[in-house]
Amino acid sequence: MEIRYSSTRGKVKDLTASEAILQGLAEDGGLFMPDRIPQFDFEIKDLVGKPYHEVAYRVMRLFLTDYSEEELRGCILRAYDSKFDTEEIAPLVKADGAYYLELFHGNTIAFKDMALSILPHLMTTAAKKNGVTNRIEILTATSGDTGKAAMAGFADVPGTGIIVFYPKGGVSRFQEMQMLTQKGQNVGVVSIHGNFDDAQTGVKKIFGDREFEKKLAAEHIQLSSANSINIGRLVPQVVYYVNAYVKLLENGEIANGEKINICVPTGNFGNILAAYFAKSMGLPVNRLICASNDNKVLFDFFKTGTYDRNRDFILTTSPSMDILISSNLERLIYLSCGCSAEKNTKLMKELSETGKYSVTPDMKEKMKDFTGYFATQEEDAERIGELYDRTGYVIDTHTGVASACYEKYRKETGDTTKTVIASTASPFKFAKSVMKAIGKISPDSDEDDFAVIDQLSDAAKVPVPQAVEDVRHGKVRDRMECDPSDMEEIITGLLKA
């Protein structure tokens, strides 16, 4: 049966998957959700020995029901190709009693590659299916990784363009240089004066500006999104959790049907929501451990049932998690209130007007699969160092947060369920912080990431990824910056350039 998509806020209904992907964010400000979470129509054990492409097709076709087999398989094959630097698209590494799901082997060395490699293909296929001849301009806010992955995915893709906004001073130098060295005639990148939430709010505001939409339509341009608010970003993320389970089966680490835990370093909530989708489809999952850094708005939410962004914004060594407005949480809220657009809209209005909302006990009960933990920057660094000392395995500062949170969870609960930890970025993206954590440079070193990359390669016994070399020697774009209030003006200027 075909799955249809509607907004979490109720005013946009009954779209096909391709229509929802093209729109990105619904006109009413809501996020698109399927009319049901489909169930696996296959036995997971039957995927043992199958390549990632096949697992991706089996899972994604259940959501993207208006794509033909030829269209979807074509998108998958074009996405997961030689841009990944390992034979396995998302390898599992066992270290210190947990299984690290390495999601960073694409061409921007972060987990966003896993979904943003396929989104341009899903979107251009959707445009053809729906007779769209307008240029599709992607607007994206990034806390560090999405921007580069989206730029790389859409660079020079015919009929598309992309403009990325990131917080000035709110991403690592390496993340900024990744964006500023991206090649492509159709890409633009702008730093804004503010934090990630300011950038994300600004982008959402532009999507809701009907006058601006008309102005662009007159120029045969329409907007869409590459953030995880786009359902075409979220669905491909479900795949790697299914694939991880298959690999555990294949390697004899678990028995068929045995439950696992999944621990995810979380900011915008999309990655862990994909794990929840996987569980809802039939993946044997016990607990979903939502790991936060010092910006622990999600930890507090799962403890109290109140989401409150009225707090100081803390810049940390895990910048992709420095978020106080977790957009994808709206999808879980929608599910927890029985898919009531009315109830969800009321809570989102409260968030917009007061900065907080509280869920009912019934809603909180429906979220019982999740548990929240947080780790400070000091605990993050300590865990990275501890894991390295014990095993020689090196993880980045976001994976470090997840690993530290998992250790807290395990000690607090005594739960010995085998656990997959989403390893969301290469340690080479945050080389200076990682090198300090493993004790290879002094805590007060003022060297930048690029100065210690080769030392990190020696310590980790891993070659410097080509993506790092491309940034180290790349040509830097002209720097652009603006206030959040000037984002539309900047977009207009870039589209005329």
C-alpha cells in the first residue's frame, strides 16, 4: 500500500513521498510524517551477506512507495559509490565492550554523508516524477556537518543550487574550512551573527514567507531543505541501524531476534529518531540512549517531560550538538500525542512564544523507549582518553559524548544488552580536541586542527583521509556573513550572482 505524507501541523496533507521530499518543510511550518510507520516485509536474518545497497533498497522502498524499483535502486547506487573510503559503507568496530558504528567514511567524514549522498538523487528524481521544471534551491542551516555534506551532495547537480548558513564562531575551524573550500558553481555559504538556533529559525522563517516564495516562483525557483527536517534525509538514516544489526548477526555477535541498545550523540534529534523508526518497523531494539553534551535540553526533557530552551547556549568541543531547538523532536511529539496535528501545533506554538512546553503523562509514557544522559566536555575528553588507553581506538568529540553517556547508563542500570554507538564523525575533524584528550599534545596548546592532523594519524594508526587533504590544500571561497534579519537579502543576492 502507498504511504502518504502529511504535516505535523495539519494544514498540508496526503502528499506522495516524492512531493514531500521536494517541499522539504511544509508550508504550515510542520514536518512531513508518513501516515503509518511501515513494518518490515522481510526477515532480518535473510539480509545477512547482502551488500549495503540491498539493505537500503529493502528498507527505503517501504517509505518511498511512489518511487519505482528502477528509480530507487538507481538513486542508491549513485549515492553509495566510491566516495566512501571503506569497502563496507558503515563498518562496525568493537571496542571496550561496545560496537561503534562508523558513519564517517564518506567524502566529508561525518554521518551526514550517509543521507546527504542520496538526497540530491531522490530530489532530482522527484522533480522529474512531478513535472517540476523550476530550479530547486536548497536552504540549509548547519551546526557544522550538514552544511559541508549538503554542499558536496548538491555541488553542480543540474537544476539545483544550495545556500548554507552557519553560526560565525560556532563551528570548528576544520568544519568552516570544509565549507569554504567546497567546489561548485551552484553553492553558496554564509556565516551569520548568532548561534545555530538563530540560523535554523531564520531558514524556517524564510520557508514560511509566502511573498518571498512568490518572488522566487516568478524567477522559476522553488525552495527545499537538506536538513533532517526533510523526510528524504531521515529515511536513509534508518538503513544503517538495520545494516548494523545485520552485521552483528553476520559476525556471530548476537542471535537472531536478540535485542540491542542504540546510543546516539544528539543535537537536532534526527539521527536517534531514525533509530526509533527502525525499532517501530520491527528492528529488535531495547533502549534508545539519547546522549547530550553540556547543552542538555534533551536530557532534561526526557527526565522531566518539559522541553525548555530558555538557558545559556554553550559552545563546546562537540559543536554539531550545540543546539537548543531540536527540530526533529516535533516528529516524536506528533507520534506521542496520537498523530494529533492540533495537539502538536499547540505545543509548538508554546515553544515559539514562551520557549518551552510540557507533555502529558500519557505522551511521556509513549516515549519510554528513550532514556537521556549527558556528558560534560571534561567527561567527553576523559572518555576519549580512556578508550584510547585501553584499546588504541580513537573517537571524535561527538562519539566521545555518546560513549561517556553509555558508560553512565551501563553503570547506573547494570544493563548488559549489546550496544551500538553511533560514531558520527571522524576524529580528524576535531584533531586538536582529540589529541588533547588522548594526551598527545598539552591541554593549553594553541595549535590548530591542521597542525596536528599528521600526529593524529600516527597515534590512531589510520591514514589521513583524502577529505582532510582536500580541505588542507583547497582554494578558499570569499567569506560572506550577515545578521539573521538579512538572510533573505543575502539569498536574493546570491541567486542573482
